[in-house]
Amino acid sequence: MRANVSRQGFALIEALVALTIVAVAGLGFVDLTAQAARSASRTREVEEQLAQEDRLLTAYALLDRQDLEQRIGRVIVGEYALTVERLDWSLYRVGVGIGWSAPDLVTVIYRPGPSDDQ
């Protein structure tokens, strides 16, 4: 009888250990799922920000030479900082980003001058 009670005690301990293992694995899975959800949310935010920056950069890329000359320097447009620099007589560098840190997107625009039209 005592051996039978001892086996039942071990079976109970084994069941508790198995339940603990399953619970720890479940917590790890829940944490992994939460991290994946946060990562997807952050990715959507960054993607939306870059799409807005791209629209602003495209608008500046459509400007003619005279408009680009008037906009040389740094300016805040909404929450974005735009930088327009003249690299050469015909080349303009336009960068856009959040705040005054390094721009997220940069392009170089060619606008021929009067002597380049020949």
C-alpha cells in the first residue's frame, strides 16, 4: 500500500513539473507574440513617416530652378525639416527628415542653367 501511495506522489510531482514547463513555454510564446505585435506597429509607423517624407521630397523635386534657389537653406515644414543645398550650378541636394538630425531621405536634382540649355 505504501508503494502505491509513493507512486501516486511521484505522478503528482511529474504532473506539476509538466504543468510548470508548459506554463513557462506559454509565457515565452505570449511574450514573443507581444514583441511581434509591437514590431509590426513600429514598422507601420516608420513606413507611414517615410511615405510622408517621400511625398514632400517629390513635391520639392517638381520645383523649377528659380523655386529651388528661393528655398536654399533649412526650413521646418510641419514636423519635417527640409534642407536644400546647391552643390553645383545645376545640381541641388534636397533632404528631408524629422527634426534637425540627419535626413531620412535625400535626392539630388538637376536643373539646367541658362548656359546649359545649348
